[in-house]
Amino acid sequence: MSTEIKTEYGADQIQILEGLEAVRKRPGMYIGSTSSRGLHHLVYEIVDNAVDEALAGYCDTIDVSVNEDNSITVIDNGRGIPVGINHKAGIPAVEVVFTILHAGGKFGGGGYKVSGGLHGVGASVVNALSTWLEVTIYNEGKVYRQRYERGKTMYSLKVVGECEKEKTGTMVTFHPDPEIFEETVFDFNILKHRFRELAFLTKGLKIIARDKREEEEIQAVFHYEGGIKEFIQYLNRSATPLYEDILYFEGNKDGVMVEVAMQHNDAYTENTYGFVNNITTPEGGTHIMGFRNAITKTFNDYARKNKLLKESEQNLTGEDIREGLTAIISVKIEDPQFEGQTKQKLGNSEARGAVDNVVSSQLEIYLEQNPSVAKIIVEKSILSQRARDAARKARELTRRKSALEGMSLPGKLADCVDKDPSKCEIYIVEGDSAGGSAKTARSRATQAILPLRGKILNVEKARLDKIYANAEIKAMITAFGTGIHEDFDISKLRYHKIIIMTDADVDGAHIATLLLTFLYRFMPELIKQGYVYLAKPPLFKLEKNRKTYYAYTEKEQADILSEIGLEGCSIQRYKGLGEMDADQLWETTMDPERRILMRVVMDEDSTSELDLTFTTLMGDKVEPRREFIEENAKYAKNLDI
């Protein structure tokens, strides 16, 4: 007889998650993830509320501290969260803000014109995901305080002291809950990037960041009277601008406040960043489309009118004009519609028209008044156009033909047998000697090997036509199958793991960096979607009593030695992959069961900092690179000295 287990599914099985329980149950829905990214997001939510006060014109200083116990304190000198009773809820407004989801002054009601916090989940979510949170409000000569633990109110709002009549503002201190977050240690550098960005975007706002965890408090002050013009200056400091001026346009159209700053430099990559109500939009949106439209149209009109383009010559494309451009497009909009919960792409159609209108009309006047700057930009664009044509011809040759014409794969590629990309991986190997061992060692079914000769071209310093002419880069583009730039199509990717395997020395690290620069600039989607890896070869081989041990770090070597003892033990330090025979290479670096792979990731929220790092380290200017080395020398490990 079978035993049947009946599970009830009635009205009482439908769970209603009360208030903040829902947030604790599904934190990822509200803050994106519970990793380091989500943790830092908590700080931004509270700081964004203070910035909204600054945008409304009531606050000019925000002070953020990382305290010794990894709690965060945010102090602003705005109006202070209202302390009066909210009649609908029957509790003080401040308690509503911290304990009820979807409550805030951003849903109309005249409290704020524009704001970054949109979903009304900011403060209450931070409260729900903290072990404790304390809010202190300075208002009309009194100091109010309330404390919550895991979202629950500990006591009613009470007056705890007095202050000067003029003093207003809010102080929030919270401690993230280790039950929720995988990691609860804040990275001060990540916070600084965001605060710097916010200070650039909010002209005149001063943000003071403090790290109190060190013996000596670290302090950074971000305050820019020039707003986004100074942002451009900061982003272009590692490149050489083509002209002195930073072009700046601002205006208000159809209820959209538009601010744009731009300047060309001598590099070949375009770096355009869009912000909506101070939130970065890595996927662009209507405001970026409006901007691109405007500059393409205005520059072409100007070049035709002033005979810089001959009648027989075709129009400049947007890409040509934007070569070497650094631009910030910041819009403030009352009711922003983002595509997707992650707020990564703006969908408001009025933003497109507003940006287009403001930029077109003001850029036209600027070019008429500054013909020398206009001439520089148009000439650079024409050069770019010629290079692009040359590149197009070269590209036709690199395009991967259909499977019937499979001969077009590079000759030195040892391809795998399996044709299912999700099972296949490609090793990009430095030099033929390592390539030979790798070809012998590999699992033929799923592992392809592409050996590269020498160092590939530094793409940061080269134009498209030069890049396409480089044999090593051409081999990679063809092998991956996706094409680059406007031809890029991720669905044609032939391998779901692209593994960079270089020697564990300075040259190897340099080659890996050159490869990452190429992938970041021309195929960033591969990194975003997590297809790019770095292989980690062992540093030492230890042998004792016919047993072999591999150590990947100095510490690992010390641990093995303390276990097996130094006597009678032979130690080999590997300088390069070429020193290993095929079996050793397979065992240590290529066997999926035993190898160590590091996935290359990028944080889309801080693309401006990423771009700047690549330009600093791989660009032409020596000074910024020297500064970077001086600042970061203390973190350097494994130097070949």
C-alpha cells in the first residue's frame, strides 16, 4: 500500500510577508545582490537621500564615516527628516521612512522636484538589512533620536537633547547584518569613487569621506565648484586634450534639466558617461541618443557650411566625430522611467529631444565663435574616417566565413573537436614553446590553443586600421568568431571560456594586461558576461620521496614544506610555462578538475574609473602613470627582484 503524503494548499498557505520581512527574505530584489556590491549599495541609498536634499537646495555638506566596527555614519546639514506625525500611518514621518516600504517624499506631494531614489525603498531597505540603525534629527533647537534593530522599532521617537536653533540635518548610523551579507567589510576606495562622482555631478556640494578603521583616520574631501567641467578635466588628466576649452552646455527643456560637458583628446577611444538624477546609466538610453544625434548633425552642418568637407566627400559618422571624445551627459528629470529594475537604461522620450535641442543650439553657437577648435575636431574626425575605411577593408578579411569555408581560421590555432560553444574553451598562450606543450597536453575535444608570438599591439595607442593589420589580434578576432565593434555579436562566440595563460613573471603579466586592454576596449561584453579568465600556473614544484607537490603561492610553498620537511626535498621555481612538460601543464593549469582559474569581472557602476585606469596605465602620458605607481607601490607583490 502506498503512503500518500498530502500537502495542504489552502488560503492560509499563502504567506503575507509583513513590512520589512520581505526585504530580509529576498534582499537581492531590493539591492541587486548580497555580495560586496549590495553592501556598498546600502551606503549609496542613505547618501543619495542626502544628495536629494542638496539638489533641492537645502544641504551643502555631507559627511560619511566608516567606523571602527564597520558601521557607517552619514551626516547632512539638510532640513532633517520630518519628525511630525504622519496622519495616514499615525506615527512620526521619520519612523514611516525607515520602517515602511515604498514610503518617501519622491512620489509627488511637492517635497522634491527631482531625486535619484526612485522606488521609495531606500532608507527602509537599509534598515531591514542592518543589525541596528540609529537616526538622529536636528530640528527647531531639539535633537530627536530613534533606534531600530533588524528593522524593528526599539522605542518611540524621543527628544534626547537640545541644539542651536539654526542647526538642522540628519545623522544616520547603521551596521550591515552579517546574516544577510556575504561580506561586511567596506572598501573605502569603492565608496570614494562614488562620492567623487556625486560631488562632480552636484555642483558646489561638499562630501567628506572618512575611514576610521586605520590607526590614523584617512580623510578625503570632494568639492567641485566647476561641477561636470571639472569631471572632464579629471577624466582627461591621463590624455592630452586637443584644445584648451571644455565645452559646456546647459538648459531646461520640457521639464528636463540638461547639463553636458565634453572635450576631445588625442586618444582613439570614446568615453561617454550618462547620468540621470545622479545615477549612472551604463547601458545609455534616450539622453545619450539625443546627445549623439546633436553632435553628429551639428558638426556635419558646420563642416559643409565652412567647406571643411568637400562636396564629393561623404558625411562624417557619429563614430568619427566621437573618436577621442570624453563627455558627461547629466539630466535631471522629475519622473524618470528606467528600463529594468536595475536602473541601467533611461527610457523617457522627452530626454532625447531635450538633450538634442540644448546641445545642438549651443554647440552651433560655440563652433561659430571658435573656428580654430571646430577645425581641430573636424580634421581629427576626417582622419578617423579615413582610418575607418582602411579598417573596413581589413575587416572584410578577418570576418569568419561559414563552416564550409572553415579554412579561414588562423593557421596556428589548434581548434577543438566539439562544436558546442558552452563546452569549449580557448587558451591564449604566450609563445610557441608553451603553445607546443599546451597542444600536447590539452583535451582535444573541448580545449583549443592559440599561441601568440611576442607582445600584442597596445590598442590604447592605435587606430582601428592599425589594429586590424596586426596578425596576433586578427588571429584572436577570427578565432573568437564574434567580430568587433559594430559587427560584435555575442551569439557567434565559439568558446564560453577565454583563458589567458601567461608566465608568472613580469613579461607574462604585461602580455596579460595588453590582452585585457584589447578585450576591454573592443569586446567588453565578453568581460561583462563573465567569459574571460586568467589561468594561474604554479610558482613552485616540490619533490620528495618520489612524490610531487605544486605550490601556487609562497605561503602554499611554506605550508607544504612545514608538512613534508625541507630535508631531501628538491624545489623548482618555475619562470615560465615552457619549463613544464605536457603532463605537468595539464595537471597544474589545464585539468578542469584541478586548475585554478580567476574570472575577470568589471563593475559597471564605475566604468569612468576603469577607463581612467586603462588610459593612465596604457596611454602615452608618463606623469599620471608615475603618480599611479607611487600611490600603489605598497600593494605590489611577487616582484622579480
